[in-house]
Amino acid sequence: VVEAYASRGPVSLRAGRASAQIGYNRRLPDEDGFVHMGVNENGAVVPWVNVLQICAEDDSTRAVLFEHAAHPVIVHGASSLCGTDYPGFAVQRVNAELGNNVVAIFAQGCGANINGHPLRGGWEKAETAGQKLGDAVIGALSNTTKITADTLSLQSTHVMLPAVLP
């Protein structure tokens, strides 16, 4: 915190998006309408990565926040070890391109029924997916739009959704 406070300064924000699909919908309906866990290639997914780039006054990148909607479960169950799954490999890819002085942060999008693919594929598959997502982040950074505003404000909305019990 002390180091961050000491190095603070004016920044600008830039936003971008690039195509990326790391997962597939995990709800696979059968001919009778029953849903099973599987790969539903026709199911809903979010096929992009959103990027927020934080730039210093000299336009150098200080940080990158990127968001993608797919549960990080490629390693899940493949090992007794815990790890960062595909998001960690994506951060490594971004840092390999931009340097370790850039703070790269992954934000889990609303994955809902989207699992990283392949489910329980292990470390190698998670690295492949992470590299793919990292490449998409780098691509999005090459086509960002500066966010111009005099002030920053936040808004929150509370929504009640009805629950249907089984």
C-alpha cells in the first residue's frame, strides 16, 4: 500500500474488447428435455474478453483489468494441487508481452453455465486456454478507446429474481 501510494499519479482509462471463447455452455438438453452436464456447442456463451487499460501520463500501460465469462475449471479435479487455472496463464501471457511492471488482473465474468474447456483437462490444457485468452487481451489493447469523463460515478441497482423450486 505504501509503495502504491508513493507511485500514484494521474492516469487515463481506455476500454476495449476482443473475440475470445475459452469455454462452452455446460447444460446439454437431451431429446426428452432433460438437461445433462456436457458440452453444448449451441448453448449461450460470452465470446469476448473485455479490457480496461490504465495508462500513465506518458501513455505507458500501468495496469490491465480483463474480464471473461468462463469458470476456471480446466484443472479442477485433474490434480490434488490448487492453482490459477487458465486466468493465471492469461496473466502470465499479458506480463510476458507488457512486462512484469504492468499489473495484470483477471476478473471473473458472469460464467453462469459456461465452463472453461476442456473441463478437468489438466494443467497443459489450462495453459493453452490461458495463452489464447492472453493473446486476445493483447489484441484488445491494440484497439482501445479512451474513456473521457470529468467525474467518475457509480450506480447500484437491487433486482429481485423469482426462484422456482424444483
